Amino acid sequence: TASQTMFKMVSTIIENVEGTNAVTTNIEHPSAYDSLEFYCKKNNKEFRVAKANVNTGFVDPASIADKIDENTILLSVIASSNISGNIM
């Protein structure tokens, strides 16, 4: 399934790329959000979440950029939200 594929891709990246954190948003598809959270915990990496604006349903690019640094292994940002229906 697509969810299994997402978990496999995330595990491959988190477990093989140097760095200390991964970044996503709170409106990601559950397979993306859950796989990042799971593999960050499993590999002692920091799991960072940029939150959507409660009034617009959009994630401000600056809030994502604030979570990224030179130690970021993976950034997962959905193009359109399954939760809100917004196209980012």
C-alpha cells in the first residue's frame, strides 16, 4: 500500500542519512506524519512539527523554515491537505 511505501521510504532516509531531526506539519497525511514520528523515536531523532494556522488551514512557509536547520534529515510537506482540502 501507499502507507507501507511511505514507512519504507522514511525508514530508509532516517536510518541512513546523517542528522538529528526531521520536519513535517500537523496536517500531513497520517502515513507521512506517523512514519516520521515512529522512525524519529526509534532512532533517537527530534521530531519537529510546523503547525497550520487555525484560521486559514494553511501552514505558513516561515513556520516550516523555522523548524529546518543544518541537521535536518527529512522534510515532509504535503502539496494538498487530506484534512483541510487546502492546496498548499
